[in-house]
Amino acid sequence: MSDITKSGGRRGSIAAAVTVVLLVVGGFLVAKSFSGTDAPPQPDAAQSAPSVTPAPSSSPPSPTSSPTSATGKTAAPSTADFGPIMGPSAPVSLKIPSIGVDTKGIVDLGLDKSGKLQAPTDFGRAGWYANGPTPGEFGPAVIGAHVDSKSGPAVFYRLGSLKKGATVSVARKDGSTARFVVDRVARYSKADFPTMTVYGDTKGRAELRLITCGGAFDQSTGHYVDNIVAFAHLTS
Amino acid sequence: MRTTSKIASVALGSAVLLPFLGAGVAQAADGSTMATLRPVALNGVKGSGTAMVTVNGTRIDVTMAANGLLPDAPHAAHIHFGADARHECPVAGDDAKGDGTINTTDGGPAYGPIVVSLTKTGDTSPKSGLAVDRFDTAPGGKINYERGSINVSSGVAQAITEGKAVVVVHGVDHNNDGKYDGTTKSDLDPSLPTEATDPAICGVLNAAPAGGMDTGAGGTSTPNNEGMLLLGGGLLMAAVGTGAFTARKARNRV
């Protein structure tokens, strides 16, 4: 009788201890998965809308901005107001202070057989589409980099948290620096990628596209299902 | 745990893969090309530009922007292609006469003859190659050109999508006097000075990238967190079981 009670009590206390361990470990894992500290940041909806440009008359009058925008901007003399433009020179390094990007040794990227832009083979490097315009020239210069490697964050890990108005500077081979300001940051499904929006004509402006991966990771293909694209234009 | 998530992602993945492949094929066929227009060797132009040509069968849509050209002067602009050409922009070595400039004859071996005239109105065939009254006059040195639905031959359409066609904007001012003049005549039309037809800026039409980029290996991805959530949840469920067992034992003792 006493034996049974004893062993039953022992088993009971072991079960109680196991319960506590399971609760603690399980609870920790659930909490950690919800806190999402490991996942790369994704752009929110507010960042994907284009910035309001001061030029159009349709924009609502604002007491603080209308006097300065009326006098501060010189009227476009011709129909083709392209903004600043630079001569051709390949990029050598990229700085985005607001998200801690400071990367040197930008590699040349080409297209694969299906026409897709190939990613840098080195997770620690950014690459640029070498058959397109150089950053600062007319058209959309493209710089891409990985969001992560198999083991942790890569060059563009924080691209999804980039905000409108942030500055991006590209040092070029000729010693000059092309400075851009971010217009918007958006996330697109790779299956329905807006090729023309991202790589198409920029109506003469010198622009920059920063591309990395986003959304969910598909274990079967080994790729993320979305791309995060930051759109920026040259300011100086 | 690992096996479960693997099976789940394989099932999910195969569903995702099909539309993915379909999109790749469709985009490869749509034929968007871009040229970065840069100064032609030896001709002293500081300008630059971009051109985009989208091919749909034997119809092309063209947009082009350029700056740094001689202002208020007609700039003949063409798509060039020749099967025997190098499909490039001319280099200093193409100056056959050694006169220190590149004229249209010098440019021929690099980019071939005119196949499309990028006129603002009317005919776009090679016949309009020097229709100076129908080309952009670059007010302020700038061109902002757009023209849709230009008909081309299937051979030209193919050359464009294969990266063998070259966009050339002509018209330079060698002596910097603000107009086309000089004693040297154009080798295309002796009634024009060579300044009016010498190539100014040039770029090969190359396929624009199509589709997204594969820029991540998943080391920080969300599915890891989902796995963590499932594992954590499983442990909590187990805790309910062992907890119930403990409770029953405790009850038995009373």
C-alpha cells in the first residue's frame, strides 16, 4: 500500500517537473516566434506610395509648404526637365546611413537564361546590372544584394525598413559620388513582378533601384517568394 | 518536427512553382530592351541619354531621353542594324580617314545601316533617315521622345531582342559655334554639313532584366519562426498532458 503511494507520488512529482520544463521551454519558443526578432524587416504600406512631389497643382495647399515651393523652385524652362544627371562611371561602393549599409567592392551582375538579374554569388557584396545605366546616369541603375545567407543577415537585411526621404550615396570609379533620395519602398511577388515599373524607362531622370528579397521563404525552392524594391532618384 | 515542416513546404512549394515558371516564360518573350546612350568617340559631345524599345511581334514602342546635345538643331535619330556589323558603338579606331572625328561612314562597320528612323511624325522607314524637319530639335539640348506602334520587319524585331541593334542620335558641333556648319559635307547628303549627320550619342539595345531577383538563402526567414512556433506549441500541448497526469496522481493521494 505504502509502496504504491510512494511510487505514485514520485511519478507525480516527476510529471510535475516535466510539466514545468515543457511549459517554460514551449512558452519561450512561442514567445520568441511571435517577437519576430530574427525575420528581416518588410516595408509597410505607407512606404510603398510615391512621395508627394512639390510640383503638381493638384496637391492640397499646405500653409507651411506652399510659399517655399512657389518661390524656392525655378520654373521648368522646357518640357524636358530631367533633373541632375552625371556621366557614366561604374559604382564602387554604396552607403545607406539610415539602415547601416556601408559596402565596398560592388560586383558586376548579368542576366540568367530566363532574363532574370542574377544575384551576387558573395552574400557579403552588393552587385549592379552592368549592362544598364551606371548610378547617376539617365535611366534606372540597379543595385541588388542578398537579404540573408544560410546562416544570418546579409548586405540588404534591413532594406525593408528603409524610409522615404532617406539618402543613398554611391561612390563611383571616377571619384565622384552620386547622391539619391528614396521615393518609395515596396514589396512585390516574384511571380507577378512589375518588370516595367522597376527596370523600365524613367522618362529621363537618373534613378536608382535597390533590390533584395522579402516575404516568406520557400524551403522547396530555396528562395524567398517576394522582392523588396527601393526606388530613388538622383539629387546631386 | 523538421520532417513535418519539410513535407508541408514541399506541398506548398509545388503549388507555388507552377505559376512561377509560367511567369518566367512570358517575360522572356515580351522583349523589353534598353540602351544607355553615351558620347561617340572623338566627336566631343558631353551628352548622354537612354532609349527603351519594347518589341511586340513586329511592332515596337520607343521612348528616348537625352541631354547635352546641340540645342535647337534637328537631331536625326535611328535604330541601326546590319547583319555584318559589330553591333557596337564606334570607337576611335573606326576613324578610317584619320581626320579625328567619326562620321556616318566610320560608324557603319560598328552599327550598320539605318533600319528605323525615330521621327516625331510620319514615315519611320530608313527613307526618312535624314528628314530633318521631322526629328526632335532638342530645345535646351534635351530630347524627350516617345513613339508607339512602329512597324518593323521580323528580322529587325529579332535583332533588337537579341541585343544586336544600336540607337544613334546624330548631330554634333565640332567647332562649338552653336550651329551645324563647316566646309566638310555630310557623306550621306552633300547639301548638309557633316556636323549635322555625325553620330553624337550611341548605345546598344540590350535586354532589360525581367522578373525578380533571388537574393536570399533564408537564414533569417520567417518559416524558421513558424517552426519555432509549432515546436513551442507542441511542447505546451505535452505540458497539458503531463500536467493532467500530475493532477490525477495528486488526486489519488488524497
